[in-house]
Amino acid sequence: MTTTTETYGVDPSPTPLALLLLGREADPASERGVECPGDLPAASDPDLVARARAAKEQLGDRVFILGHHYQRDEVIEFADVTGDSFKLARDAAARPEAEYIVFCGVHFMAESADILTSDAQQVVLPDLAAGCSMADMATAEQVAECWDVLTDAGIADVTVPVSYMNSSADIKAFTGKHGGTICTSSNAKRALEWAFEQGQKVLFLPDQHLGRNTAVLEMGFSLDDCVLYNPHKPNGGLTAEQLRNAKMILWRGHCSVHGRFNLDSVNEVRERIPGVTVLVHPECKHEVVTAADMVGSTEYIIKALDAAEPGSKWAIGTELNLVRRLAKAHPDKEVVFLDRAVCFCSTMNRIDLPHLVWALESLVEGRVPNVITVDPETEKYAKAALDRMLALP
């Protein structure tokens, strides 16, 4: 096995940009930011693990900790369950006895957990700066303006919105209010099939790549059936005729992690590791997905590695924390990161052990920090969209 620093790339040198990528610095222009009452424990504190264990033990069944697959190992160690965003939200809803849901993920995930849990439960995000660049690429105002454009083009009444789980509660609510559904990377095809049974076109939010890859590679549409709506241009940068001719209206959004992979990444790893299987997430660019051997959601990637033959070679195109964890879990296989460059999810990395300790110790002291609350009106329509997804065959 060759899981060396060359395999994964080393941590960047401590420049401001590198520290941001690692989740150790803030970008006030793009992040919500968080103020922690009192002192946030130092990352160098040798007692952090013991403090986390003690606080979790003291809280007992009152707390339930969720850990997304892209979290740091130091955080995953304390998670009661791990999974993708929707699985974790459903797991939280299945634990009504837990007063506090500590969501080690990002903001939109905590919102989904609040929507699906009871009013008696409080969802805590250890660092409010843990956002999602993709989710932030579609605001409620922009999407409302887009719907006006579709209305002016005479197609709004035959267009069904389908929003990726990686979206804000506001966007989920818009989707629910306009008769649409939510999808995950696992069930995007089923969601689109349902949508085309309801209407003639789909407005897919906010990840263009998942929408395009699913429509073209799994449903037989052509690239010409897809148009890209840019919210920063008048009328989305599209003519009414282009909108009327399209079947898939893709929002101009993407994942900052998966969007970094390119065709050169695939070609380079094939040359470097003969016989390697390239497995990527469907949030990757179309050129990357078509060049890969296998494509699937985070859960799919994990199961594929579990089922792989000993001695097989894999290049994985997804977040680096997960790839490292998969390599450690499969020492009998060669598991490498698809690209030589560091590719952490910088905002996901903001949830570190000091923030988790601070959140848990705050709960022990009777303070509930960083509560994520979705207002009743937004929750009503967002839940309607989520319920439609749950009802998909």
C-alpha cells in the first residue's frame, strides 16, 4: 500500500489561504462567523479528548452527535452516527428522546435536522461559520427572480423545481411551495423521473453538475437539452427561446471541492497507477464523470470500497477527509486521492475538536449555543418538499 504524503498531498504551509482551506482561519467576506462566549479551548490542549468524553458522558442520552463523512477524524470519534446529510437528519428525527442534536456538518444540514426533528429538540451547530459554498450560490431572492423569468417566458406552469439536499431551508421551501421535490445524490434520477411526470421541464437547484450528469448519463437527455441559468446575468443569461427549448434548466452552482477535479486529474492518476479504478462523486464536472470508471454518492463510494477485491487500486474523487478514512479502513487496497492538490472542504473543517468541546461543555453548563432554528412558514414548505422525496417509489 502506498498511502504516503505524496498520495494525499501534505497539509499546506501556514499561509492565510492554506489556513482557510484547513478551516483554521476565517474569511469575513464570505462566512457568517461565530463568537464563542468565554474562551474556545486551544487546539493544543492535551485534555481535549478527555474533556469531550467527560461532557458527552455527563449529558448522556440528552445529546445525540451527528458526524458527516467529510468531518475530521477527531470529530468523527465522538459521533453517535455518521453518514451523508439526509441520513443524519433522519437519524436525528429517529431519536426524539435527545434534547440536543449536535450536528457536526454545515449549516444547511443543521437546518434540515431542525425541520425533521420535533419542537422539543434543539439543533446545535458547533461553529456557525461552517457553511456551504454551493448552498450559498442560490439565495431566495435570486430564485424568486428566476421564477419570474420563467413566468415571463411562459414556462413556469410546466416547470417543476428539484432542489438538491445541499441547499438552504429557503430554497427547499421555494421548492415545496412550487410543487417540487428534494433529491440526494443517491436518488436524483428517481426525483427527476417523478418531476417529468408532473411537468415538461425541471429547474434544478443549486448544483449544475449533479443535474447535468443525472439527466445526460442516467436519463438519456443530451447536453443540448440542458441550459445554464446564471443568476448574476439579466434573465439568467438566456433568451426566452432557449428556456422554452430546454428540458433541464440548471442553476449555475457547484461544489467547491468536487469542482476542483478536472480531466488532467484523471489522466495523471491513470498514468501514475496502471490498473487504477477511478471512482468519483456526481458533483464532479461532466468531463470528469464521463472519464471515470464509476460514479456515485458518498454512501455508494463507501460501499464500493467495502466490496472491492484485496489488492485493487482506487483513485477517489471526493473530499480528502473521507478518502483518508477509507484508505485507513482498507489497508489491503491501494486507495489514493484523485488529485495531488489538497482538497478539504474548508467550511466543513471548521468543526474541529475545540468547537465540539466548547459546544458540549456549554450544554453541560446549561447554555445552548448556536441553535439552528427554521421559522414555521419556511419549515412548512421545506418539509412538504422533503416529504415528497420520502414518498418517491
